[in-house]
Amino acid sequence: MKFFDNLKNKIDFYIRKKTKFSRKGYFEEAEDLSNIFGDELKQRENDLHKKYGFEYFKEMTEQNYRENLYMLDVLDKYFKINPKEKIEALDIGCKNWNYVKGQYTFFKKYCENLSLKGIEIDAYRLYWNLFSRYEVAKFYKSGLKNTRYIPKDFMNYDDKFDYLTWFLPFVREYPHMRWGLPLEYFNPKKMLWHAYFSLKTGGKLFIVNQSEIEYNIQKNLLKECAIPFKEIGEIKSDFLHHKYKRFALVVTKMGPDDNEWLKE
């Protein structure tokens, strides 16, 4: 059965990459966002606004506003970074990048010059309305300076970054195939290595896994790769609720003088 499922994925994926078909001009009608939260969540919204400002949060639907607040809330709580004059950041497997404004708002707080990129191997997957992820992402990132959506396999991308974010990486075959990707692209250990060596010295990788099962698999993969990491554990934000719990960890790129562990 896996053979035929994989064959179907290979054919469909090949067609998507070659045709790159999509309707053009994706757009979402803005909604009234003034009274969508209760008192407690409204306070957290106000705290985030006071700290970061929401100048990039414009003309959103309620759902997309929640998605971006969730991203900003999670990064603020669990990903500690240092101010720099320039930051280069990449989001791995960004799908349609519907949370890009939350990421942009977070990183922009800590630098004058931000370059933010999102990379997606299956950028031309179509939604029911015949818009591709690529076309939808163009709408979500509109108005954000120095942002770029890259329709490419991360394994074939070699730039260096200060920070990487990676939400829900595929660490098991079944979800990978259910999302329509051929098995030849299922290389979680190699992708980890590539992510680690895509960091500049002192750079950080923030990984979020879905379910404790996948979180444990992720930690084991890091141990097998001899990549040190810090466990964050379960992460929460009341702006958006998911079916499965989410867990996070942080990897820091070690400097040349700290690589004795590689010799073991």
C-alpha cells in the first residue's frame, strides 16, 4: 500500500512543480478585530502591543489575526534572542506563511535591519479555491520589507542565518506522506544537520513539534546527530488552540572552539 501511495505522491508532486498553476490575486476581506477577546486575553494582547507594536498587523480576518498573535505570543514567551543591528532569519517549511506578520513583528523588535525568508518545498500545492500556497503567501507577506518566500527544497538551500524557526517538522513517515510528499524527501536526520550548519556561529534554531510522541522522536534525532539542545517542553498560547499539544526546544550553533564534542 505504501508503494502505491508514494507513487501517487511522486506523480502529483511532479505535476505541481512543473505546472505551478494558480489563480492570481489572492485576497482576504478584513474583519472587525476590536472585541474578539475576553478580559484576560485582551490584557495579553495589550501587553504584546505595548512591547512590539502591531504596525504590520493590518487588514486581517479574525482567524489570521489569531494565527499571527499566536506566533508572536509563542516566540515572545519561549524564544529568547539578542538585539543586533542586522538579523537574517529563515522559517523552514512555511506552507502558505499565514503567520509571517507575527514572525516579522517579533524579529523586527530586535534589529534595525531585518531579512526574513520562508522556504517551502511544496509551494504549488493548490487549495480548494485554486490558489496555490505561493500565491496565498504573497498576500500574507505584502507590505513587509525584505521578506522573501522561497519555493524550494531546504536541503538545496545553503545560505547562513542568525535564527531559524521550524514548526511541525516531519519526523514520521505517515504524516509526511499524508501531506502529499514523496518518501524520497523524508530525511529528518539530514535536515537537522542541514539546519544546524545553516546557522551562523551563535545562531539559534527554534523547533516546535506536534504531540509528545513527535517531540521525543525529535529529541532522539538530535541526540543521534550529536547536536546539543535545550528542552523548553510544552508551549501554550490562548490565542489559538490546537488538537494536539505542542512542544518546543532550542538549538544553539556552537563556535569553532566548542566543537570538541564532535570528536567523540
